[in-house]
Amino acid sequence: MNMNSLQQYTSHHTSAFSPAPDQTQLTSSMNLLMLGTASGMLLHWLVWDRIGGSLGMFVWTVLSCAAMLWLNRHQNKGWRLELLGWSTVMASAALLAMLRDADQVMLLMFLVMLLSLGMMFYRSRGELLANATLPRVFMTALSLPARILLSIFPALDTVIKSSWRGGSQISAVFRGVLLAAPLLFVFVLLFASADAVFNQQLQRIGDLVNALTPTTPLITLILIVLATGLLSCSVMQTVHSSDVSVNDQSQQLWPGMRVTLGQTETAILMGSLALLFTTFVILQTSYLFGGRELLEVRSGLTLADYARRGFFELLVVAALTMGVLMALASVHCHQGLFRRLGAVLIVCVLIMLLSSIYRLNLYVEQFGLTMARVVALTVMLWLGISLLGFAATVLRGNSRGFLAGMVISGMACCLLLGVINPARTVAIININHALSQNSRLDLDYLSSLGADVVPEVLNSLSEATAPDYFCRVVIGTYSRWYNDARDWRDWNAARAAAHQRFMAHLETC
């Protein structure tokens, strides 16, 4: 737990002699607690211990977004519209998770939802997305978990002070317990590790607590705390004028960075990278785009061997280059050299990304497609957009909007991947490749992609195989793909469609 974040949330009520909260604070705290309690209970009922990417998750997300909008109903119109936009992104990601069944897609949709929440939290602190800097983004990322875990306590503190006499003393005791709990936890673990007798007594106490504590109410309580924290991330906080002035003047990714690189250091660092990248690109273009015969002669590899190599390595090169450019943009260096040589690096990396796409095309022709390469292609698209954005902003001496654009473009790429249904695309390409090459279809791999591929696989097998063999495949894979989601909370569009296809083919078998 971040102690600075803990102090931030407790300093708002630092003393037993602090004045009682006004009616507005009390109403806001009561609304947050009531909606957080309802959201936590719904989270337990709709999402907890349910199948991932289901209707229950989508319903809970929509209701939580509606609660966020209601909590901010008295804020200015601009913030409410922006909050509506991020809520729409969260609901769209939850919808795509309900429509798809591939694990990779669901993971990316959850990432989009988390980033949307982070953007809400960043804006609720009074920060402007266009003026985002690396220190502020890092501090927001570090304080977000503390916000989610601790935001229920200031609201409870406000209600206690307003509802009971002696509430200030109760709040002081509560804050003391909150400060002491992490230290007690650490020391108890150390003592248990140091002494066997102490550890045995601790285990006995733990067993007794487990026997006396009902599991379901405890889980609900934890989920209420988390849900209240999630809702609080959308509540606009007080903006200090000093923070706004610093933020509005920021033109660097890392304002205040004291590291300085002179002209010589900048020339050596950027020049050596530019020379290496340019040499590699020239060698690549001399044979990579010159046809398959020239490629095999110059590389000394067969087309199949060459197709396997280089795709992920060049993707890592692009990511590292993006990191190097952002790091150099955060220090004081010779701007003329940085901009010129940085432009050279970006052009070279963009050519490398085109080379990676060409390698991917060769791989698909030889072996088919995998989800790992589809996800990598999505990352490649995002890096390409980010590099172009870097060239249009930071290299021109103004970083305004770059970091926000980088995050938003990444979210857009993830949503685009969910829309195109990548698992189905992989299945179609691999089926066509197996038919054209008269090779064996890897059903084990396709089955690992989830229910998205079931319709395509069953259709292709029914047309290309004998009825007896097809029926054996259907019966053998039915239990692997089928999930009997009789509870409406577990409903998923891809799994429901797969179930219908299985039942239709099983009737003919």
C-alpha cells in the first residue's frame, strides 16, 4: 500500500477537531456508499463465480457506468459528456467480451475497461489529457489501486461525523486502526516466520476465524469496498490552482527532468542507432521485396524457414525504439540532432514494420495463422500509430496530446480486434490453408481458441470429410467446446451459437 496515498485519503479528516462536514459532503458520501453497496452486491450476484465474458458482466458494467453518471449529475456539462464517452467505451468492451469467447480477446477487453477507468480517474483529479506527462501518468497509475481500496473510508468518516455524537473520536480511532493495520500485518508475518510456536498459534487463530466467519457475507463486503472504490474514481476532486498552472505549462513528457545530454552525447547515441537502423533497412529492402528467389539466395534460408523468423524480433525492436525515443524526449538534449535523427529512426522502424507484415504474409502462406501473431499485428498497428503521433508532436517540440493519444489509440486497436473476431479469422485462414495444401487441419489448436471457431470448423468438416468421420469429430469435440450456461448470467453469444451448431449436427449423427 502506498503510504502517500494513504495519507492523502486520511488527511482530509486529519483531526478530531476538524469541522463537521457540510450537507453537500454528507449527501455525496451517502450517495457513494449507497451506490457502492448496491454495485458490490450486484457484482457478487452477477459476476462473482460466474463464467467470464458473460451477460452478467455486461449488465453489471452498464449499471456501474449509469451509477457513475448519476454521481456526477451536478457536475458541469463538459465533464458529464466526457464521462459518458468513457462509460460508453467500458460498456462496449464488456459487450465485445460477451460476444466473443477467445481468451486473448477477453483479456484485451478487460484491459480496455481498466484503461477507461484510469482515464476517468486521471481526469477526476483535475488533469487535462492533452497535458499528460509521464510523472503524472505514473503517479495516477500508482494511486489508482489506493483509490479503489481506500475511498470507502473517507465516505464512512463523513457519515460517522454527521450522524453520531462523538463521531470525530470514532473517526480518529478508525484512522488509527487503518494506519496500524499494515504495520501489524507485516510484523505478524515476520514473527510467524521467525518462531514456530508463534506460527502455530497464528494458524489456530486463523482456523477459528475461518470457522466463525461466513464466507459469502465476507466476499460481499470485500466486493462492496471494491465497487465503491471503482465508482469513486469518476467523482471529480478538488483541483488546486498550483497544480493546474504547472500542468498547463508542461511541454515535455517529463517536466523538471534534470538529466542533460550535450551535443556530443546526443550525436553518438542517436547517430549510432540511426546508422545501425539504416544499414539494416537497406539490407532488408535489397532482397526482402525483390521476390522469393532473391530472398532465398540472399538470406541462405528456405522461404518457410525465413517466414518463421524475424516477426516478433522486429516487433520488439519497434517497442524498444518507442521507449528510447520517449526516454530521450524526457531529458534535456540537443533538440536539433534529436529531431532529425529521431525522424530517421521512425522512418526506419516504419519500414521494419512493413517488413514484419511481409514476413507475416509469408508465414500465413506456409503455415497458416495463429492468435499470437494476430495480437502481435495489433500491437504493431498501435506502435506504428504511436510513432507517427510522436513524430507529429514531440519531434516538433510539443508533447501536448501525445501520451493521451497513445493510450486512446491502443484502446481503439483492442476494440477493433474484438470487432473483427480474430479467432474466427484464424479458423477461416487455417481451414483454407489446409484445403489448399491438402494438409491436416490442427483441430487441437483451433479448439483452444474457444467457441468463436466452432461454426467455421463444423461447416468445413461437414463439407470436406466423410459423414462417419465428421460425426466422430462432432461427438468428440462437443464436450470440449460446449458449456451448459443455463443461468442467464452466464450467457455468451459465441458459446450460444456454438451450442446451436452442435445440436443441429448431433441430430443428423
